[in-house]
Amino acid sequence: MDGNYLSCSSSNLLSVPVPRRTEGEILQSSNLKSFTFNELRTATRNFRPDSVLGEGGFGCVFKGWIDEHSFAPSKPGTGMVIAVKKLNQEGFQGHQEWLAEINYLSQLYHPNLVKLIGYCLEDEHRLLVYEFMPKGSLENHLFRRNAYVQPLSWNVRIKIALGAAKGVAFLHSDQAKVIYRDLKASNVLLDSNYNAKLSDFGLAKDGPTGDKSHVSTRVMGTYGYAAPEYMATGHLTARSDVYSFGVVLLEMLTGKRAYDKNRPSREQNLVDWAKPYLKSKRKSLQIMDARIEGQYSLDAAKIAAMVALQCLSTEPKLRPSMNTVVKALEQLHDLESDVDNAATQTSDHSSRNDARGNTVNGISDGKGPPGNTANGTSH
């Protein structure tokens, strides 16, 4: 696992949000464990190179172990596994992001947000301690091509998309009123069951208050994920996050990065290349990741493409709310679950499969008689 707990886009950052509360107020009210530097040095075996989980613009993340009750350092392989982000000692910008992370994650609790356990503020040292996410980042699973990483299945991709959407919907809720501002595949972490959790809140921003329609900020984030109106004006709204979610969903559907300069010039920006395909139900299938071919129904693929297209609308007002996105993905998840259940029920009767044609996840290829359908729709 690498690159899992870091925002690796430091070159794209222009400024850093400053939390409204003072540093002392944030730390005193955080209810987080305050670790000493020596405790974290012991927990990570002196920040040994072979314990590095990831590396990015703001520092390295190390694997460590602590006692699950006392939070004291424990021997490797015992107690609770943690991820320790150790910020580079480069001054004010890193410190402000470190503080913003504490400010938000000490107040926000949700199954689809990564859990912050504690921090270290000692002399020049700035560290953050998180729960360990065994499956690493969505980015690694989508784009790391080697024999040791199996491609994410279609159903797992939908599960991850739904979890990430629920996390963003919570941030946008009246309970939180936070704009995430840094939604990308590297910031979606996965637990042992592929449950998605959003990480890295250094760029998060309080949403608009009163009769204000947006928050004005300097443009920050990662190229390829940021909404066009935000890039052009610096006007930040919850719909800016919706656009970024659309990009991440598109990455999951296509298996391609949001921006890749190694692709032909007209294909380097994923959204620009994919949009014409998404607008056509027939053509949308042409951009699906070949590694999951045959795992999804036509209905499911079309629904997912439609959700992505709506999220990527150039006009912010035409984008759905994240609650609407969650409902659509829940329906998609249920659709595929019904198909899986149908496949399971018939798996012990192979002769039936022979009679009705080839099947994948319980979806008919149309060569057999009708009746093998999802939600009453034959394919």
C-alpha cells in the first residue's frame, strides 16, 4: 500500500484554508489523543523506510502499532495498526493544512470518513495518526498495473462509489456544511471489506452561510478533478464537489486517469474525451474498462454513465445533489445485488444455464429464452 494517506498534488496548491477557530481552541476541543514524538517514533520503529505506506508533497505516511486501549506504542504485529503522517518541516503551509485536518476530522464522524485518532505537535514536528486502511487507495487499485493487484470488479466499484458518495453527502448535510474540495481517487481509502472512506481534509472549507451562494477562495486542488466554474472564478459550492465525484466515478467506469499526458492529446483530459460517449446510451459502453467487461448489465452501465454525465454538467445548477447521487447509486447497487442473488440461486443447476444461454452475474446475453432479467428488464 502506498500513496494512501497523502494528497500528492502540492505543486497545484495555491493557498490553504485557515480555520476560524484559533489553534489553541482547535487542539483543546479536539478530543484526540495527543502523542509525543517519541511515542510515534517508537510505534513506527523509528520511521523505518520499510514501514512507509505512502509519500507525497506534504510528507510520508508510516505504518505503526499502538495498544488499542492505552494508545501506548506496542510491538509490531500486536495491538492496533495505525497510519502516521509525518509532515515535511517546510513551514506555514504544511502546518495550516495539518491544523485544518484536525479541525474537521475531530468534529465530523461518519462511516465513510477516515478516522483521525490523534496528533503530535512538538517543537518543529507535525504528525497525524489515522486508522489503518488495509486495502489502500482507490487510485492504486484502478491504476497500478501489476500481477499482485487484481482489477476491482464491477460490483466492488459500485460499492466504493456508493460509499464515497455517502461520505460527500454527509459533508454537504446541514449537520456538517463542509465543502471537501479535494475529492480524487487517491483520497478515497478502502478498508478490508472495500468500504470507502474519504481522507485528507487539509483543503476542506466551511460552506456558505446565510444568503451567500458560494465561498470565494483561491483555486486549489488537483488538475482534472476541479470543477470548471471553480477553476475560472474561485467560487466554491457544494456542486464543485459533485463535479469532482463525477470525475472519480468516470475513472472507475473507464479505468483511466482524470488526466494523463501519456495519452493522445485529444484524450489526455478524461472528461473532455468521455463526455461525447456518455451522452449516447449506445456509445457509453465503448469507454467502459475492458477489465470488467461482462460483469455488468446493460442497464447498470447506462445508469452509471448517466450519473457520471449529470455530475459532470458544465452548469453547476444542473448537477444533482449528492443525496440524489446516493439514491441513484443505491438503486444501481440493489440492481446488481438482485442479479448476483439470481446467479447464486441458479449456480447449482448448471443444466439450466446451458438451456438459457451464456450468463455473467445472472444477466442473459440474449441467446437463450427470455426470463433471466434484472428488475424485469431483459438485455
